[in-house]
Amino acid sequence: MKTKNYVYLLGILLGLFPMFMSSARSPVLALATVILLFIVIKNSRRYWMYFGLSLILSVIGLFVIYKSGFKNDILFFRRLNEAVFEGKASGRSYFLNKGIEEFTNNPLWGGRILFEDGMYAHNLFVDILMSTGLIGLFLLICYYKYVAKGFIKILKNIEAYKESGMIAFFFMQYFVLAQTSGSLYSSFELWYFSAVIIGLSYINLKNEKIKSNDSRGYATGNY
């Protein structure tokens, strides 16, 4: 059991290291969302207490760093503090507004996919509205209706299908990232995991139906 805990800790550190070195803020938001989702599923008072305490201590720590000269020494903390305490989004607001403007000029079918400088809206939904208009958004909603059903189905049965639960967490991670840095054509992981979510929910449901029709509880036939 202790060895397994060390492996989990090592995995967390390996994930945090590239986030710190690249000074990326979106993965921090994605990590917080995934942890919150996990706590909602567990619904344990202890986990809620740990999460709330960690959140408070993190904000206090960032504020202390923000008020000290130390904030300028490490790029990760500087960018994080600028986002939390100054509302700076590293130019994303500009591209987001340009995407909305492009959509309002071409609301039905959308306009261009990229701006003049090759950049995009940095938000999947705005990017879809900008490039495909209301038609594209309607198609996305039709698709994500099945993704949402599969996602909820997997989370409700996460104890029975833990591997599927891991895929659901990966999907949530990239869903959050797509709202801050994603585009229609570059969010490959989001499309992959969303398709897997639909497939896994269907497979798991079929397995449960087979087991329920089998007096022994196995998917090998009723003997």
C-alpha cells in the first residue's frame, strides 16, 4: 500500500513539474476542476475539508508572493498572480473579443478559422461560433448531448468501471483546457476522449444488460 502511494505521489510530481517549468496556468485550472469533480463523486466531509483548506492556503500563499518581490523571480508565480490578482489573460481577451466579433459578422455559417496573425479565439465554443457559426454550434451540441450522457453514466458507475472513470477525468481535463487555449482544429485530445466516453458508456451499459439477463451475473450465457 505504501509503495502504491509513492507511485501516486511520483505521478503527481511528474505532472506538476512541466506545469511549473512552462509557467502554464490553464493546467492549474484543469487540475483544480478534476480534483473538485473527484471530491463531488466521493462526497466525503474529510475530502471537502482538505480541498477547502488547500484552496485557502494556496490563495494566501499566492497573495504573500504577490506582495513580495519574490513574485518577479519565478515566471510561474508571476503569471499565476497576474491572472488571479490583476485579471491579466496574456492577450487572450483580445483574441476572444475578435472571435466574438467575427461571429457577429457571420452568425449563420461563421467566417474564418484563423486571424491574420495565425492565432485563434483560445476558447473552443467561441472558435466554433467564429469559424462555423450557429450551424456548427448546433452540430456540436447534438454531439455533446451523447458525450454528456456517457460522461454522467460513467461517473455514476465509477466504482464498477474505474478505468472508464480515469478516461472521464482525462476528458474533463482537456475540456477545461479547451476553454482557455483550445481551438476547433487543435483540441485533438478533447475529441479523442469525448469519442471514447461515448464508446465506453455504451459498452458498459451493454455489459450490465447482459449480466442482468444472466442468472449467474456473468456475460457468458445462462446455463
